[in-house]
Amino acid sequence: MDWKTINFDWNRARAFLVTAELGSFSAAAKALKVTQSTLGRQVAALEEELDITLFQRVGKGIEITQGGLELVEYVEQMGEAANRFSMAASGQSSSIEGTVVITASEAASVFLLPPVLKKLREVEPGIKIEIVVTNLSSDLRRREADIAVRNFKPSHPDLIARKIQDTKAYLYASKDYLKQKGPFRNKKDLKKADFIGFSENTEYLDGLNKLGLDLSEDNFPYLSGNHIAHCSLVKGGAGIGVMAQKIGEQEPCVQIVLKSIPPFPIETWIVSHRELKTNRRIRFVFDFLVDHLGE
């Protein structure tokens, strides 16, 4: 390698990459835990080193230039390599004390993880857990989290995953709602019911109709992309919604609407980065989740 041709500072390149990804100097400065003026100087110094304009002002914001777009792909590869370097180094640690970041959906974070994490704390009090609650898929390869609890099998070869026992979801409603609007003795009776749907509701509606229900969008007066809001509407008697059996069984005020409707299968995968699996602390939490969430 001709080292003389490398004429820029990595910290400045990192400042450029994070700014390009987040779209503003303020967001990038917050992510890197530096002041906005410091980050601005780093980007300006990189522009001077490379003799290129990377961002241009557009109103009160910034926009990456064509020259910046041509370079960002290479800096992304550098960032991924730096992450792999950091993860490989952290994997050499034999200490079990420290922080583990777990990302999980809203429903899993609120209803499933708390009792398991309480047990974990009792067994290993030196481990601290940070929970990233999101229904989006965090990028483990970029260290947005150490471990993910997901409802699909990851496809990237750098990720290692363990599938735990499949769970089931049913249509639930509050007992009060069933008294007021029921009884629902068969699938045809559900045509007059109110349902809680999701922000992107077409697939859910089609799935219910494939099970023999005859529903339309008029049956869905409530839509939400938030799983906790969905469950709260069910518990509050607003209508019928889908809930994981493990969650429904914890709620004495709700019950399955029609047991003749087959359950929705739910896959659950515990996922981590392959190199992080060599870290004793991460491996311990990973195995603990596999054992206890699978119970």
C-alpha cells in the first residue's frame, strides 16, 4: 500500500460520514458527542485536505454535493471496517461487567423483556442493560445495538441468530366489549365488530379475510403503528385487536374472541454480531435471552 497517498484524517472523515447520514451538523455533533462548531471545523478541514466541497447550504439546512456523494460510499466502507475493528477488539474482553445494548420492538420491550431482565440482574448484577425500543430493524453491524430481539430471521452472513420457540397471536377483545357488542359466535358475526388495525393495514386486513372473515376498511375505526397503543385500545374496550398469546394471558380484562380462528404464528430470533459472540458479557446475555425468552 502506498501510504503517502492517504492525505486525510480519519476523525474528519468520520465527521463527514455521520453528517451525510444524519443530514445536519447538529444531529451529527450530538451523535459524536462533540460541539457543532467542532464538527463543522472537522468537515471544513477535510474539505481543505481533499480540495473539494462536501456540503452546500440550502436555506437553513445543508445538502451533500455531487462530489460528496461520490466519496460517501468509500467512507461508509471505512466506517464499517472501523466498527469491525472495534468489535473484534472488544471481543477480547473477558470481563462480564459492563453495558449491553438490546434492541426490541415496543411489545417485546414492554411485555416480554422486563421479567427476563429482572432475572438477569439477579444472576449477574454487574451487567447493565440499555434497551433501544423500536419497531425498525437496528443495524447490528454498525453497533447500533449488541443484541436484537426480532421476529424474522436475519439474512446477513455477519450476523448470528438463534431461533427460540415460536409463539402464537390471537384476536383479543376486552370482556366489556364482548358483553356490549357480542356475542360473536362465528366468523360472520365479526362483520359487525370494530377492529384495531395498523398504520399499514392492507396486509393485515387481507390476512384476516383469508381466514374467512368478511371485513372491510370500515371495520377499522382505529389505526396505529404503535404496538402499545394497539394493546391499550384492546384493553380499553375499543374493539378487537391482535395480541401475542404471552401478552394476552397477562391481561385479565381481555380474552380470545373466537378460538375457531387459527392463531397467527410469531417467530422470535435472538441476533448478535458474529464477532461480538466472542465477548463473554455479550455471549452471556445472548444465551440468557435464548434460554428465558424461549420458556
